Amino acid sequence: MSDATIDRKRLAIAVLALVAGGAAVWVGSALLVDVTAGWRVPVILVGIALALIGLDRALTALLRRRIQIALVLSVAWLVAIVAAAALADFLPLSESLRPDQTLDVPARLRPDLFSAHPLGTDNQGLDILGGVIYGARVSLIVGCGAVLIGALIGGLGGIIAGFKRGRTESVLLFLADLLLAFPPLILLLAMVAVLEPSVRNVTLGLAVLSVPIYLRLARATTLAVAKREYVLAARVLGARNRRLVVSEIVPNVLPVVIAYSFVLVAVLIVAEASLSYLGLSIKRPNPTWGNMIAAGQESFNRHPHLVFGPGIILFLTVFALNRVGEAASSKWSRRRR
Amino acid sequence: MIRRGAIKVVRMIAIVLLVTLGTTLLLELVPGDVASSVLGEGATAEQYEALREELRLDQSIPSRYGDWLGGAVTGDFGKSIVPPVTEVGSLISARLPVTIEIAVLAMLLSLFAAIPLAMWTAYRAGGAGDKLVSGFAFGAISVPSFLSALLVIFFVIFHPGATKALIAAVGVMVVASIVVGWIKADRRPHSRRAWARSAAAAVAVVVLTVLVVWQFPAFPRQGFVRITEGGLASNLRSAFLPALTLALLEASVYLRVLRADLITTLDEDFVLSAEAKGLPAWRVMARHALRPSSLSLVTVAGVGFARLLGGTIIVEAVFNVRGMGDLIVNAIQTKDYPVVQAGVAVLAVVFVVMNALVDVTYTYLDPRIRARHV
Amino acid sequence: MAGSGTAHLQDDGDVVLRVEDLNVEFPIGQGRVVQAVSGISFDIRRGETVGLVGESGCGKSTTGRAVLQLPRPTSGTVTFDGVDLGTLSDEALRQTRVRMQMILQDPVSSLNPRRTIRQIVGEGLTIWGRQDGRDARIDEVLVSVGLDPAFVRDRRPHQFSGGQCQRICIARALALEPELLVCDEPVSSLDVSVQAQLLNLLRDMKAAYGLTVMFIAHDLAVVKNISDRVIVMYLGKICEVASADTLFETAAHPYTRALVDAIPNPDPRRSVPAVGLRGELPSPLSPPSGCRFRTRCPLATEVCAVEEPQLRAVGDGHFVACHHAGSVME
């Protein structure tokens, strides 16, 4: 048997899996209307899994090299969600913000991908897809904003601590340990307890959580980098401390910090969603993933899409961030040798 | 060693003091006047003064903290300022055990699931089973706990039939993989004992699956039953779903860490030499590979406890369990600051002490660390 | 063997570097210190290549770094071109240190993985503001170390082999036209075939740039080919100072003799080494009293435990710190 025939056989199996998966998704979502969601959901999930494996195998067979399908899809998803959040005001979305505009829209419409309400409508007839996209805005601004602030302050502090050592390091580490002594979600709760829940305050609260994490990460990385001989070599060449930090240490600490940032954005998005699920973050009428899910859970026995619509979007975003973060850190840590 | 221990204790006390001081300072962060923001409009001047007195707003911060700490040490955290007025101390002593029980139960569940799964996936790294389990674990760490709580409710409570079918399917798959293992192993020399062991495993899986599906208990959608009220069985039944929710995430984290660690260890020379001596695979795993990996598990589980304390807050809200999280969240919504302050302080102290314990355990577990400081 | 004493220092000629009674200690917590270098003295004439050899952990690398004041030594003076470096301010030291450059052991770790070769080699020029003709200068040094500038310039370190990386390190050091080059085990992480090429390159560079070289290595055979004089160190002290040839033919110190004998010799008729080394290097935390080598020395007697031997002349330009030096030479 030649390589070509093996490939053709593999391709056939892969396409078969892809088709079977797609069929399962279709049957689960369109045909099994009268069956309870408890049975439909597993069928759809198995279908998606099968389709993904089929796609992966088919692409492998066609391109003759392994591509990381989950990674590619994750990047695509992140690009899509960022674009949608940024362009939300210009997208042809149905009304999802003002309940007084949706009096004639049926409430709790089932998702139908080819209608004006692809993810259905909620208790007040508001479009769930629109809500999810405006919610993405909050999640992304809060998550990325907090990470940016945290990485800036914590990263700088960590590099200073790792480079200067001595007393500066002890003081900074103690402060970081102090913040880390609180269970994170409880610290967050304590902060929102006294502050008005606004995008700004929630971002600041989450930034406070991320500062000590970045401080420890940047310090540990700086310690490792500062030991490398190229730092000594630059000093011998006559570089002053500032130059050592800016051109030798920072460029080698930064990739580690960036790789971790993906994962941390995911963690903070989950934290924000949890807060708004508890009703302690941004409230209605401004939709967030958390408060949409909280609103939907009242009747989610009969209308599971109210919870699982925003829920799946939240999951996919967190998953994509984790996947990209994992790929970034494994790539950059290998480069560091 | 003793000197080091003393430093750790001093450090821990310092952190506890600063953390509680931090909770006292919370009130300072409240924008505007605290008392009027709690009472809202239409409160009388007497009410206003009484509240300022109760919150000790007239005192300086050090004396406010001194007063609070003095009371806290004797279990007196003051009274709640929102009706019904209760001793905060008694509120917490009623709520804390609930939260701790759920957290501990979740920790046990996840260790129970993660350790054998990690050993198996590490041993068969790259195989179909490993890919399935690892993929599931990677997915599970991306599910926020309130979402997985809703998923658990949706399947276990709303659609128990589908859940039973799922459990049965997993059981069938495990048995099938054991049987496939036999068929493949027929081509290789196989010891009688190994055969007996896998046969026993298959029977155990079948019995377990049948038992679970047949005796599937009816879990309550919400609420929590204390042992003193409804006995152990209904207590465990009411705590199981919250704990399971937390364990889904927790077990996935442990599994990933332990699996990666075991794979590294299995590659090392001393494990190879144990294999070369002819020790059976499972003994190599348990005796030689698992022990060095237990260290990172202790660390991760220690960090995990923080996640669990945070996570219980969420699942308590979803399952309507009246624990610490429920207490704090409600207090925040009603601006019952003494309760918030005491609740946050107690959880933080539990966490600090827990971390110190992990630290000590760590020192004792690793002979290298032990040797360095004797 | 403790190589205290200054008998071997040279008064005549053009001494560019003089190290006197150098001590380097590292605190390791709880008030304990490691004595990495204990009271050594030596000097280097302009244009001379001095080899510094010893086992790993003997303090030779620490000595090399102490010469550049990285970090500043615990005590002792380092005089470079008539200036006592210990008395200089940080800024003045930075200005002076640029005339001394260093090649490090691990060429891959010595190059910042995130920068191009052009940036790496030109870094010194950038630091000192020598922007005029910077690119031409970079190309010039790259050519002189045997690399093709057009090929090398815009690549990054991970695209090169260890030997090529070491050439880049040499180019980086030479770009600043130093007077003294401290080579800290520059070839020990490379393959033997590449070692020879690099040693030849260093010799050529030395001639072309009129360098003074301090060459640190643990391998006597490597040092022999390149050095005018060799200093043998053991546990932070000097054992023996001699020209390379003298050292190989008439090593006076039992430790040097052991090192010379340990060099593999392809001649099958050669006899088995007369003096073997036993045991491990003692801890520099608590070095032996008297002669530091006595715990492993086949000739050790009571006097060695009590009295520290001083460097004394046993020939022309040949100095040794051993009570029993005569008996080895038999």
C-alpha cells in the first residue's frame, strides 16, 4: 500500500467523521425539537466533537502535517469576538438593550441560527446575541484593562525587585504576599462591597488582584534572566543599570508576562462574570454575560438557551484564551532554553 | 529549623494582623458618608448617631481596629446593623462549618478522581483515553463555577434520565476498553495475575455503574441539611452537588498538574531503572513515580483551597446554601458592613493558616528541603 | 600550597595589570562566607598572555571577574595601567572597564536571544556613543573573527552554533578595541575540533589588536598552546607560576605535576602517571590549615599542616609554593 492510498483512506474516514458530526448537530438542534434538552444537548456535543476530530484529521491528511485545529479556531474566535465587541454599534443586531422597544417581540424565542434572533430572545424579548456582544464589550474591557494595569504596575515592581534585590525586594514581596493572603474572590467581593459597581471600579478591583501575581512572576523571571551571561556581558561593555533593564532584561521578561496575560485575562473574565452573576457588578439594563445568565436561570429548566447561550459564549472565550495562553507560554519558554 | 519555623509563625501573625486591618479600612473606601449611605434617606438623627456609634466611626482608625480586634479574639464581632439584628459571631459560627464542609468534600472528591486518572493518563500518555480525559480537563478549567453549577443542576436534577444514561455510557466504555485490552494482550505473554486483576476491575466497574444508575439518589435543587437536622445521609445529599460542581474544576487542575509531573518523572533514570528491574508498571507508578510528584500536588492543592473558598461563594449562591459566601454576598447587598468585615476577615485568616500548614507540610515532605535546614 | 607571597611579581617591563593580595568572599547566609579567592597576587605585562588554570571551584573565574570588579573584591588591589580600580567611583570604573573586555564560558547564554547580531556586536559602540562608522566597524570585526557580515548581521543568536556564537562574542569584545581581554573558559563548552579553531583565532586576534590576554581554563592542554606564562591555582591560592614549557617539563608542584600527568597522551609506551590525585576538592567554607593542598598531596608532611608555603623561585621565572617542591622535580 502506498502512502497515497493510506492518505486517501484516512481522508475518507475523516470526512465521514466530519459529516456524521455535522449530521448529529443538525439532528440534535433541528429535528429533535420535541425531545427534552437533556437528550438533545449530549447529541449536539458529541456531534461537535466528532466534527472537530473529523476536521482535524481531514486537514492533517490534506496538508500532510499536523495543525493544531483547536489553536487555530481559538485565535479565530478571539479575533471574531473582539471585532464584534468593537463594532457592536454598527452590526445589524436586533434590539438587545431597551425592553421598551421589544414589546411586540415574543419572549424566550428558541435559538434559530437563520432568523433575526440567532440565539433567541430573553425574558423581555431582548435579543440574546446582541446582549452577548455588548456583554463581550464589558468582559473584554474589564479583563484586558485590569491585566494591562496589573502587568504595568506588577511587572515594573517585579523587575525592580528582581534586579535591585535587597530591601526593595523584601518590601515589594511582602506587599505582594499580603495581597495574595486574601482569597482572590473574597478580596474582590470586599472591594465591590464598598465601591459602586461600574466598569471602572470593577476593572480597578481586578487590577488589584493581578498586581501581586505579575509582581511575583516578573520577579522570578527577572532573577532567572539577570543570571544569564549576556547581562554580565552588557555590563562589561559599559552598560548602565537603566540600559541593562531596558534592553537586556525587559525584552526577555516580556514574553513570559505576555504569555501569562492570556490566561489571566481568562481568569479575570470569569471573575467578572461571577461577580455580575451574583449581582455585584454591572447591573441591568447593561448586559454582561454574568447578569444575563443570572436572569435566565429562573426559567432555564424549560428555556435552557437563556443560560446556555451566553454560557457557551463565555466558555468559548475563556477556552480560547487558555488555549492561546498555553501555546504562547510553551513556545516562549522553549525559546528561553 | 526551629528558627525558620519561628520566622514563619511571626510572618503569619503579621499577615493575619495586616489582613484584618485591611478589612477595617474597608469602611474608609466607602464613597461619601458611610452611615447615611447605609440608612438611606429619611433616617432620624438618633438612628444616624446610633449607627455611627455601632460602626465606631467617631474613633480613630487605630482605636477602631484595636476595639474590633479585641472583640474578634473573644469571638465578639459586634452586631449586624441590618434587621434582624444578630450577633455577627453567632452568624459566622453557624455558617462557617457549612462552607468548610463543602470545600473539604470538594477537595476529597477531586483528589479521589484526579490521582488515579492522572496515573492512568500519564502511563498511557498520547493514547485515545489520555486525549479524551486531558481534553475534558482542559475544557473543564474553562468553565466558570456558576456555569458548571447550572450544568450540574440541569442534568442531574432536571434531566436525571440523561445523566444516568451518560454514567452508563461511561461505564460501558471503560469495560469495553478493558475487554479490548484483553483481546490485544492475547498476542503477548500475559500473567494470570494481571488477567485476574483486570477482570476484577471490569466487574467492579460494572457493579459500580449498575449501582449508581439503579440507586440514583434524588438530590435537592437547593438548600443545605445539617447533620444535626436530617442525619448524615441527607446532609451528604445536600452537600454533594455543590461539592461536585467545585470538584469538576478542581479535579481538572490537579489532573493536569499531576499528569504533567508524572510524565516528567516517568522519563527519569530512576524510574527507568525500576522498570528495568522488572517491577510491574503499577508498582513503578505508585512507589517510584507518584511520591516525587506528590510535592507539586500539595502545593497545587494548597492554592486550590483558595479557589475553593472563592468557589463556594458562587455555588452557595446557585444552590441556595446558607454558608459564608451567601452571608457575605447578602451583607454586601444590604450594606451590612460589620458582617462583611467579619466574614472577609474570618475567611482570610482561614486561608492564611491553611497556607502556612501547606508550607510546613511541604518542608516535611521534601527530604531535600528538610536536609537543608536541619 | 598556598600561594601567598609576591616573589613572582615583576618590577621590570611594562606591567599593565597588577593584582595584589586579592580576596573574594561570598556570604552564604547565617554569617558564613565562602572564601573563593584568598590573597593571590599576579601581574601581566603588556602584550603577554597569562593562563590561569585549576579545577572547577578553585576560584579562577572569580579571579577573572574580580579583575573587572564584577563584583568588587572583598580586599586587595587591582591596578590597571597604573590606576587602582578599587579607588574609582562607579562611573569612573565604568569608563575604565571598557578598556578591559571579557569572553565568557557559555557563548549561547552570553548573547541576548532577542537581539540581532548587529545590535549585539554594536552594543558597546552604541553605549559609548560611537555612532560614526558604526556599521562599518561592526562588519570589520565580524570579518576579522571569520564571519560573513552579510550573512550574520541580521540573524539572531539561536541560528548559530556554539563556536559561531563564541566568535560573535569575541567580535563584540573587540569592537571596543580593548587593551586587556579576560577569557573565562572560552572554549570549554565547545567541541574539541572547534576549540582548536577558536584558540587559533584568539592568537590571531591577539597579534592583530595587540591584546594582553588573561586566559582562564581548567584544561592545561588548552592553556599550554596559547600562554606565555601559566598560573596554577588550587582552592583560592596560587601553587605555581612558570612559562608554559617549563611547567610541562619540570613542574615543581605536586598538584601541577598531577595536572600535567592527567593530560591524555597518545603514546602507549609512556608510563602510568606517577602521582595521582586522591579525594575531592575540600570545601572552600573551611579550607585546610597550612598548605591547602595537603589533604590530597602524596608528599604531605606535618609541616604542611602548620605552615603555609610561600611562593619562592626555583628557576628562571619559575615560582612555586610548596615545602617539598624539590622532591617532585627529581
